[in-house]
Amino acid sequence: ESVFQTAGIMTWRQMADTSAEELKQVLMSADERNAMHDTTTWPEQCRLADAGEWVELKEYQAKLDAGRVE
């Protein structure tokens, strides 16, 4: 959370509007060990969270395997 806040990403909406590649770069700029994180689905998950679509978010997350769409 603090990594994204330092980069100016403070809300679910801001994260949803940021590409997966940009999110990865933010993580990598903080610590190269963050390369292990797959940010591919993060914007969509954040879009659902921002919209308050909690059931849909849980259903989407249930389809994920280690953060990736199965």
C-alpha cells in the first residue's frame, strides 16, 4: 500500500485506471524483489472494488490462480 501511495496512487479508482505494466513498474521501483508479483488482474480487481461490486470481485478472485486468470 505504501509503495503505491508514494507513487501517488491513493484510491481503488486510481489503481484501476493504471495499467498492469505501470503497476509493475511502481512495485519494481520500490524493490526488485517485487518482480514476482503478477499485476495483470489488479486493475480489474480494483475497478470492482471501487464500484463496490464485492460479490463480483469475490467471484473473479475465485477464478484466479496466484493472481492470474486460470
